[in-house]
Amino acid sequence: MDGAAVRVRTFHALGREILVEAGVDVSGLIDRAAFLPTIFPNAPSAVLRQLDDAFSRAKLDRRELAPAVAGAFAAYESALRERGALDFDDLVVRALDLLRDDPTALARWRGRCGHLLVDEVQDVDRTQLDLAVLLAGPARRIFLVGDDDQP
């Protein structure tokens, strides 16, 4: 390399760094799997796991939820807002939204991300890929590595 600093981040850690630099309070970060039983105390553990997965897909893949799950998601999001909390997926979603809305922040972060390497791209969701492509900018200095033995 040409002496440029190499930094390795998960998308969640990168999202957190972007938000913190922009002055967003991330101190209320919660673990959704641990938080769900406080909202739905009578739900069986299998249902809580299904909700956890569905909520993550709704946020990160921007999928619509089935009507039966949509009500639970609304209750979950309301509980987060009441507590001033956010979950790990919010780190990526909010960072992407912030960069899309703030050209100055986007330019600053693109300057820091001159070249991007995304490993295990087969495990990347839509929002994470959108964040990587946005940071790569028009030059598209991005290298995607996937495992062709995985679906």
C-alpha cells in the first residue's frame, strides 16, 4: 500500500463510528434478543427468535412485514423510542440514512474509505451493501469477496 492506514470494521462498528462522529447518541444501544422478552414477556422463546429475525430483516433488508408481525414490530419500535434506545441494526440503517442526507459527512467518510474490501459478501444484507457502495462513491474502489461454497 502507499502508506494509507488500513482499518478493519464490521458494518455495525462502522455505522456506530459514523453516528458518534455526527453527534448521534448511541449510549442507549440494546441487544434486541435480550430486550424482546421485556416487551413480550409471555411469548415462547421460539417466537422471540422469529421476531428477532423478522425485525432484523425488516430493518436491514427493508422488507415489509406480515400483518401479524407488523404490530409486534410497531410495539418494539415504540419501546425503543420510549427508552431513547437503538439496536445493532439501527447502527447501520441510521448511518446509511445520515450519509445519504448529509453530503459533507458523506464526502468526509468517502475520503476515509478510498478502497473498500467487503469479505463474506454472501452474508451481507441490503443495507450493509448499500452503505459500502455509497462509501465507495463514483470511483467504485470496492472489492467484494464471497464464498462460492455458500448459498
